[in-house]
Amino acid sequence: MPFPYLNETKELNEAVRREIGGSFVALADGVTHYELSGPKDGRIIVLVHGFSVPSFIYDPTFEFLVTAGFRVLRYDLIGRGYSDKPRACYDIHLFVKQLKDLLDALEMTKVDLVGLSMGGPVTAAFIEIYPYHVRRHVLIDPSGMKRVQLSLLLKSARLPRIGELFLGLFGRDNMLKGIASDFFDPTLVEVFQEKYKIQMQYKGFKRAILSTIRNGMLESFLDTYLKIGVLKKPTLIFWGENDKTTPFEDHTLLLHALPHAEFHAIENCGHLPHYEKTEIVNPILMEFLSR
């Protein structure tokens, strides 16, 4: 009998997807929800989100890049948003395979990758395996320099049965509080949390989060960054100086691994500079991608 996670009351099925709308594609490990927009002959930019917030986290970036004439793809990682939440091992191999399968399904062979938070290790690991698929790499407050410091509740997730119990009973409120801590500007929190709650009603979400924690996605990926540093692909890094999720001081480790990268520290900003400081980030991003 599956563990009864509170608040997960809905099945994510074809009928729900028809009601939601948007684009879906059946891949090897499950159905993936995605959005693709911009001129068909535009340069392709792929936006990869982080640990738990699905692709809406790129709302301002997606709109900006499409308006600027790029062909932009964003999607929900498996286990998040409107993508399937199978019983699977949610490790780096699963997320890299999902990205490769999605690009193959959409017949995309040369892209620029943008990775936010946990999307950093996902995009870096993708480049390590498929270097010729990627032209440029953008990292936004990436994880993977050190093990991510978890709350007491999420630390308990590593423990068999205890993790299911704690996340099942208390996970919803704790995760919403964690979302709030990503922001420097508190006025942005409430609307963001309301959007985040939507995915939490679908069965399998918390199970996917547990598996992600237990299968190393919040550990160090410094070796991966070091390996792709040798390739010297054009790389742009943004980091909020007030980030509490991936501490700002971790950027020194990343720059050691990627010494060729262009780095921008964003003042008065938390974990989401592309969302909080669009007026600073977007012009830099535009210039880098247009070179």
C-alpha cells in the first residue's frame, strides 16, 4: 500500500492534462510537460529549473528571451510540475536522460543551456556527456559546490520510513517556508507560493522529492564542474549576494573549476536573481547569448 502523503489528492492523467493545456511528450521515463516558443529559426535556449520549483520559475526569463527573438524551451523536470511522477530513482542520470530524450524528440541538436540551482549539476552533467550539443552555458546560483544544507525536516528525508512520515505530515508547510527563504524581496513570496502549491496536489510529488534527496542530487558535483571546465565552453554565472540556499561564498569553488567563466554578483538579491533583478540580469544575459 503506498504511503498516504497528505494534500496529494489528484491523479495527473490525460484528462487533467487536456484541462491544463500546454505541450506534452511521452519520453522513456514518463510524460514531460514543456513550453516552446519563439521564431523557428531562432537560436535555441533551453531553461532547466532546480530542485522543486517547476518551469514557471523562468516566467520573466522565458518571456524576455522569446520577445528578443530566441527559440526558447522550458520544461518540468520529471517528478515536478505537470510532468509525470513515476516510481523511479531520481538521480543525475534520470534528469540528464530526460533532457537528452526531450531534445531528441524535438529534434534539437545545438542549444544554449541555462541551469538554475540544481539545474546547474543537470546541465553540467549533460555537457560532460554530450559536449557537442551545447554552445553556451549559463548558471544561476547553481548547487553542487558542496552538499546543500538541508532543514531538519529534509535531513530526516534520508531516513527510511522516517522521511516518508515527516515529509508526509509536515512537508507542505516546510517546503513553502523554504520557497520564501529564496527571496530577498518578501513582496514576491505570496504569489510565488500560490503557484508552487498547484503541483503539490498531484500524487507522487513528495515521493519524487524524497528520492531526489536520497539519490545524491543535493550532494557535491564539483568533479563534474571541473571536467567541463577543461572544455572552456563560453560560460556566464549569476549569483545573488544574499543567497541562503546556495551560499554566495561557494562561487569561489565554482570559479576555480570554471576559471574562464564570466561572473556577475547581484546585490540585494537571494537565490533567484533572474526573477528578482530582471533589470540587471536580462541585459547581461542578452549580450552573452547574442555574441
